[in-house]
Amino acid sequence: MSSTIAMISLGLLVGLGLVEFLWIRLLQKNSYPWADVAASIGIKIGRRLIKLATAGLLAPVYFWAWDHRLWQIPLKGIAGWATAFMMVEFAYYWQHRMHHEIRWMWAAHRTHHSTNWFNILTTSRTSVTGLISGDWLFYVPLAWLGVHPLAIFLLIAVNLTYQIWLHTEMVPKLGPLEWVLNTPSHHRVHHAVNPRYLDTNYGGVLIIFDRLFGSFAAENKTDPCRYGLVKPETSHNPFVIVFREYVAIARDLYRARSLREIAGYLFGPPGWKPDGMGATTQRIRAGIDPVS
């Protein structure tokens, strides 16, 4: 099943990427960001190699939680699968949100937001260092709560495959679907650096948890999305893109003068500074720090 989803994912990536290339070149008559795309593909290759090298390392953790489960969610009908899906979606929402609110996790997730363009192949530019960022920790409790680990892995794969088509400007708003589903419009907002859009729309397949927990923002035509990072990435070197924030963290830790500063640099929000003057999302939204 996992290999089937992987093939579907690759097919969607290539097929939609080709359609978008033609849309950009023939209909919009714009240049295609080849250097940016090449960097994304390089990062995807690196991620794939690391996944192959570390395959199986985390499975024992999930199965240990499963062996000590409180109960078991039956997966023989729609109700069971729907429950498991919602649990994975809920875990994904909080994992994704913490990637934006905790600097150590942001160091891994920053890679995905580092492109100044927004296109289908942005999907390829995903975290290479997820194993050390701790994103997997958000799903382990699901096994303890009764979702079989193989079902967790499958539903995460489905979630990420769904998100491929979200990374495009080709698709307009989708009417009533915008209330429930994560759509290209919602995900454009998520990737935008406009102050009103920062740190919003964390959902995977659904947008309902963003609406429920106050992290939703709608795309506004009067404020067109500008993509990338608050401080734009200027390199197309995959190694620089992947490790830039880790180098910055190491530099800050070297200068840290207390345990409080160490904790702040590691687990505070991106932009945190000991004097409270860092360019955090809160300060940017308040107009204190400008977006580059």
C-alpha cells in the first residue's frame, strides 16, 4: 500500500508540475524558476536518501506504544477509519503549528518555506532533518490511543499526498469547500510572508482545526500573497538551505549567557531575542518589525 501511495504521489508531482509549467510559460508567459526548482529537487533527493538510511528506526517506538495501548480502534469499517483519519489530522495540525512556533522545529520546517516562488514542486522542498526535529513525537500517542502504527503511517502518507495540489497559484478559491478543506487558496496564505498571513492555516487535508483554534486566515485579493521567508533565502544550494537555521542556532547558543537564553534560542519562537526585541511573528504583525 505504501509503495502504491508513493507512486501516486510521484505521478501527481510530475503530472501537475508539467501542467503548471505549461500554465506559467504559455498562459501567463512568465519565466520558470529553474534554479529554484533544481534546489527543491536536490532537497527531495537528500530527504529520500536519509529516509532510506534511517528506515525502521522509529517503528519500534510506535509499536511499543501500540503494545501498551489503552484500547483499540477497529479499522474494519468507515467509522473506524474516519476516527483514525481525524486523529492523524489533529496530530498533524499541532505538529505543523509547533514547527512554526518552536525554533528548533522551525529549523527543520524552514526548508519548506525557503522558496520565494510558490509552485507544485515546492512540495519537494520538505524537511530533511525531521528525525531530529521531533515531529514524529506528535503521532506516537495515536498508537497508544489505539490507532495501529501501519494505519498511522498510511494516513500520514495520504495527508502529504493530498497536499501536493495545494502548492499552486493555478487554482482559485473553491466556494463552499473552503469552509472545510485545506485548499490552494488557504495554503497560499500559509506560505505567504504578509504580516496578516504569518503563521496561519496549518491544516493538512482539513482547515477546520485552524478555524477552531484561531489560526485561520483567508486569502484577500487586496493583499496578494508574497512568498518565502521573513528574511528571504538567497541561496539555491540545498545544503545551505537545509542547514542555515541550524548554523544560526549554533551561533546564538555560543553567545548565550544563561540557561534562560539557551532555552529561548532553542524552544522560543523563531526570531526570539533575550531582550524581547527579536523579529517574532507577534512583533511583525504589530508593525514593530518590518518584513524584508
